[in-house]
Amino acid sequence: MKHYRKTYLFLEEILHFMRGVSKNIKFDPLFETAFSAFFLLKKPFFESTAQVSNSIQTFYANHYLRDVLGCDSLPAPDVLYKYCLSNEFSKDLKKVALSLNIYNVIEETVCFEDQPFLLYPKKCLSDFIMSLIDMPLVDNNLYDISDLKHADNNLYSEIEEKGFCVVNDFLTKKSLSQLKNVTKMISESEIKNKTGYFYGESGTNQRIFNLVSKHKIYVDLVTHPYILEILDKVFDRNTLHEKFGLNSMTAHIVAPGAKAIPMHIDSVVPDPIPPWMIRFIAILALDDFTKENGATEFVPGSHKFLKRPTPEDVKKHPSVIAECKAGSLILFDGAIWHRSSANITELPRMGLMLSYAASFFMELCGEEEYLSIIPQQIITNFSPKMKQMIGFHRAIKKGALDINQEIYDNKLNK
């Protein structure tokens, strides 16, 4: 079976799709639990004392599964075990498969016991799951961001070896024009409202925060299937939870005459940097990125050094400028040494930065979503330290709350 997201959220999307298409079929909790076990665990192990990744015990202990299935309690593990091995599971699966126009589920039983308590899916069950994965689920996107569907395998080896890569012609010509125009509109609006955020040695570079609240096209960009497929792989780890989340989505406008910023890494952890992926960044060039106008500069392979660069380090290691045409995507490991180079031209250089982070940061600091579960009137009376502890008003940058409704409602397709 090919790689896919084995997470509760993706399972919820798949079950929602199945229920929506198969409206004439009553979905039994026993069937849905059995399907979920093979979808998430692939080879469920029913030995209750086992502490392994495919243990049914781990599967049952998590409240997210009950939430996804919409039930207060799950069928007893021994009942589920017998059902999986029975032809009743096969019959129920066939009904659902036929309603979805999937015709490869034909066997009397769809799994077998390879060793005591360890169940293996037969090819027909694996094929059924893969058929669901390949079906187009609900697509709410308004904008056709890119024609690219799947990343080439060379992309992953290049990122692993060099720490970055360039994907040419990611945006369609139309979406490039739309993104550039709406970003310029927001930039000018925030300057007019005096909410613009400026940075850099001369204080002329502009950064625009909270773009996903400022136009729908940015949401379509952040969640584009091509990008999500890459993120699923680079952040992959052994958990049924989502592997990553959005760290930030901003615009960077490097002003004419802007100097290069210091070499740095995008990481919030102390040295030595862990070897696993913490942050992964996608820069989208809205102008041509050149050596003259402030294109991103990298030290190839420096993500393997697992440390922050000192001025002495920077002198020892050669760097390269990631030049590319407008509409290209620059992907990189957040641990690589990089910076915006100097813009010695007379024109600004515009780009978008999509920054994603491993979800365990959110799980560790904010396991409970306090801003959702604590009433606002109670938060108001907290001390400044308590407010900080729950993340109240954390990372609200200048201009982030300047949401221009007229720009947000602008139909860029017209």
C-alpha cells in the first residue's frame, strides 16, 4: 500500500465521504470500527497487553476515535476481532464498495490471522482503502492555484541532501497574477491605515501577517494538495494524530536598497538542534527572485550541522542564491542556514512565506485548547502571567487584525 495519512482527521474525512455517497446504507458502528482499525493501523494487533504501534489497545484508548465515529463507546475488542475475521465484515464491505462503484471487494473474508491476534488485510481490502484514498473528496477551493498534483521523488532526496529545493512554475499564470494583486492591495491598505509592519536595518521591508484571514485565496494556497502531500512525508512520524500545523502565513516585501539580514535558522529549540523535522517552509516567489533583488540565500547541507550559525561559521561555508522565476516555490528544512540577501535594485521584491511546524509543539504547549475552553470573562481576570501561560494574545503582530472586508470579498476571478 502506498503512503497516505494514517490520522484521525483523515479518517473522519474518508468516513464523511463514504456516508455521504452511500446514503442508502446504514453504517453500523461495528463495520465502521473495523474499517477504521485497518485504515489507521493497517495490521491491527488484538493482544491487549501489547505496547506496539498497531496495538488495538492504543487505538481504543484514544477519545478521538469515538469522536470520529460519533459514538460514546466502541464495540468490545473481542467482538470486533471476531467480526473482522467473519464473512459479515466482507458482506458489509461489499455493500459499501458497490455503492461507491468499487468492484474489487469479492472475497468471502477480507482479512486473515497471520499469527495469534495479528490481522492482515487481504489485497481486496487494501485495494478498497486505496480506491477511497484516490477518490476526490470534497473540494471547497475557489481558486486553481497550481496544475501540479504530485511531487517528484527527487524533491525529497534533494531536501534531505541539500536542505532546500526549487519547484519551478508552481503557480498558474492566473493564480500568480491574483496572488500578486491581492497582496499588493493588502499592503497598500495597511500602509494607508498605519497598521503596516516594517522591519530590517532601515525599517523599510514590509511584512503582512494573518493572510489567511485577509482573503480566501491564501487558504486555498496553504492547503493545496501538492503542498500537503509533501508535508505529510517530511513530517511523518508514528502517531495517529495530525503530524503538522500552520506556523504562520505571511507576505515579505523586500524594499529597494534593503541590506541582507544575518544568516539564521527557523527554529525555536536550543542547540543542538534535533535531527527530526521541526519546521518546514515554502517561499512562493511573486516576483522573479534574483541575486540583485534579495532572493533567499542558503548554505547547502547546513541543516545537518544541527546548530545555529555564528559569524565565524558563515565565513567557512559557501552559500548559494536560490534564483527562480515568479510563480516558483522554494522549499526548505527550517534548520538550514539561510537569509534574505540584499536588494540592490530600484524595485521591491515580493514573496509569500508558508511556514509549517511539527504538531507535537502544539501538543506539548497547549494540550488543552485553553482559549476555546476557558470562558472569556474568566480570562479577563487572569494575571498577566496566567494569560501568557494559556497563549492569550500571543504572537499578535502589527497589522494582523487589520482585515479589510472589501479586499476579502474581492472576487479575484472576475
